[in-house]
Amino acid sequence: MLHRRTLPALALGFLLAVSASAQHHHSMGGEVKAYDDGPSGGDPTSGNCDAVQAKVTITGHTFSPATVTINAGQPVCWSWTGTPDIHNVKSEDGTFTSGSPDNHGVFQRTFTTAGTYGYYCEVHGAPGSGMHGTVVVLDSGGGGGGGGGTGPGTIALAPTAYDVSEGAGVVTVTVERVGGSDGAASVKFATAPGTAKQGKDYIPRSGVLKWASGDGDPKTFEIPIKNDSVPEPDKAFSVKLSKATGAALGDATAVVTIHDDDNPGCGTAAVLPSRLVALGQSPGDIRLTWDPAEAAAASSLGIERRQPGGAFQEIAAVPAGAGGYTDSGLPGGAAFQYRLRAAGPDGLPAYSGIAAGATDGLVTPCDETRNALCLNGGRFEATVQWRPSAAPAAPAADTGRDSKRVMLPDTPNSGLFSLSPQDDLQLLVNVVDRCAVNGHYWLSFAAVTDVEFTVKVRDTQTGRTRVYFNPAGTTPAPVRDVDAFATCP
């Protein structure tokens, strides 16, 4: 049980969990953006990295390669791949940044002084952890070996994560020697099975990579990927380095994820979107969005809605290729829950996960008498309702129990809620001002319970309301919504 006397440790544990493993909710960016010098500390660029030798690709939650080695006076160019998530590049020493997080564009920086420069994404990383990378800058005299004086360096896998289609044929793995190339060096490599099985999903490989003295070039090897015609989930295996000689051993494990490329056949139920999002747009509208590619096997989608405690009813039907729907004519300040329904090729129904949304509420001060947390000096009002996991099905009129709340005196942006009859503190809610980063207030929460609960946070100056639903029997991963409130300042 978690009791009030454990409050400081609970709050710290929650905040660390949110920072390290939060799920992320983002909006798509706009046009391709080429950063130039000025506040970002970058160099003028034409909008691509074609003319730059040292390139870093920002894809998923990874800088690839994670470490690049250049000579002093050379530039490094980062390029965004256009994923839904937003990222930026910020140096650990504060000397350069690409600016506000975005999901398109390029950023270029020329390094004139030898040294090691760490950097990270402000949204998904921190100095030395999460989404971070390193630029190693050598003296312009060269790469060592035979008197270069740079040392033996470090051998490491870069990147440490690969995504490959089942039909790609091979995946090419890169091993770098960075930070110096004095003396000969070698390292052993080998594949290791995971959910992907050797001989069935890929052909195992092992061997030795060697570098001569003065050789700082990366080495590569290919792993054959086997294809089949059976629809199946994604699978993964590992590549491991060992027994490095003549140099230190850095990142020694990489994970290769094989994505299935087969269409579901007859008798396979429809797979519905895994990230249905419901966001209030006005006092009367809630906008639903999803990835239409995830529902490709369905001929059409039914949109179902319920009020908390009620039953789902279909309110609309849209083609499977649609990616959104606006639910209009709703009362102000009201919360609703939504899901998608479809019939698969075999006629069986399939349902998406449940997403919660709310129309804009009243522009009134935070009301502590409603068991609300008044965060950021009362700018945001947070409430939580919950139901016990073992409770029988609630009547339609039962919207749940109000949670008792506890403010944290030393952290006015955060507070705790109890989700049990014993008033144990089991949920942390946090709203912080990140207007300087991406023009939004960020909302985070984390819980150590599997009860059904709904988190509702209202901006008291605009009425904009965000709602997050957790179904019974599920212990949620920590959530950090970096697009929660575009209501700055």
C-alpha cells in the first residue's frame, strides 16, 4: 500500500518513470524546415544534407548513427524523416540547438574545436540518456594511427536499432571505431535469437571485424532476412559484439526488428487503429483521428460513443480509408468516450481501444471544492474519477467516484490522487509550461493501479479540456502529452 508518509518517494518515482518511459502524443508538423544560424547556432543550409559527409538521420526515437566522428572544421547535418513524433537537437553544454521540436527539416552545425559533444532531444531524451547522441571532433591533422596521437578509440554498434521489412532480403549492420585509430583492433560479432528465430526468420551470422592502425572507417556486414507469405506479428533478434582487442568496447548490442509485409488473408479479423485520439475543438465539437492504414482490412468503420458509465452506441459510419471524424453538436464541458468498430473479412466484429475527449468547458477559476488540483497557480484544474476493478458493472447513470487529491507544497505544477477506498495515493498528475520549447503546456501522469479511471484537466483561462481514460484491469504506462494545451502563454 502507498500511504501519505511515502509521498516524497512516490512523487520522485513517478516523475522519473514519466521522464524515462512515457508514451507520447504529438501532432503532425508542417512544411520542411531548414534551420539557419541565429538563435539556433546552426549554419546556413539549402534544405537537405546532400553536400555534407557526416549525416545523422532522426527517425523514430533515435539519432542514427548515435555517434559520428569528424575532423575539426567539418559540419554535421541532421535530417528529420517526417514521422508523427516531434524532435529537436540540443547540445548538452548549451552551445547549439535546432530550435523548437518539429517533425520535418534539416539542421547543420560546423564544429571547429576538437572534443566530444553530447546532444539530445528535449522531448524524448536528456543528457546522456533516452534519445541522445555524440559528435566526436578530432584534430584537423587526421585520424591517428602511425603517430596521430588520438588513441585506440572505441568500437561500437551504430545505430543500436534497425527496422527492416520481411521482404528486404538483408539488413546491413554498421560497426564504428570512434575517438581514435592508433594501433590495430578487432571485435567479434554474432546474432542471437529473440522472437525472431534463426533459420526461420533470418540466417545467423558470426565473424570478426578488423581495423588496421590508422583505419577509422566503419565496417559493415549483412544478415539475410527470410521472407514468407504468412501474416504474423513483428519479430526481433539481436546482434552482439564481444572480445574487442586493441580498442575499448562501446555499445555492444543492437536489436533488429523485422516487420511483416503480408496482407491478412481470409478468415482474419480486422486490425483497428492502435492510436485513436479524441480532442476537443470547441464548446460543441470533438475531433477523432486515427491511422487509416491500420484498418485497411475493414470495408468501413463504425464510430461508437458513450458518456462515462453509459453504453456505446454507433453515431456514424465512415469509409475504411478515412482518417478522422468530427463529432458535432455536443454540450459544452462534457466528456465522452469513443471507439471504432469494423467487420473483418470473416464477418467478426473488431473494436479499437477507447479514447476519451471533452468539449471546451467554462472559463472559470479552479474549484478546489470539487476535489480538484489547482496546478500552476490555478491555471489548470485537474480532477479524476475512478471505479474499483472488482466492482460489478456500474449502472448507466454511475460516472464513477471522485478521487481525493493532495497538492505537493514544493511542486505547484504537480499533485496526487487516491484511487482506493483506503485513500492510498496512486496517481500523479503534472502540468508544466514548455511554451519556450514547442508552444504548448505539457501534461504528464503516471499511476500504480489497474482500476478504471479518467483524468480530466481544464485550462481555466480558455476552457480547453483534455481527458485521458484507463480501462479496468490495465496498469497504464506513464503518459507525457507534449501537445496537451496550445494555449500559451
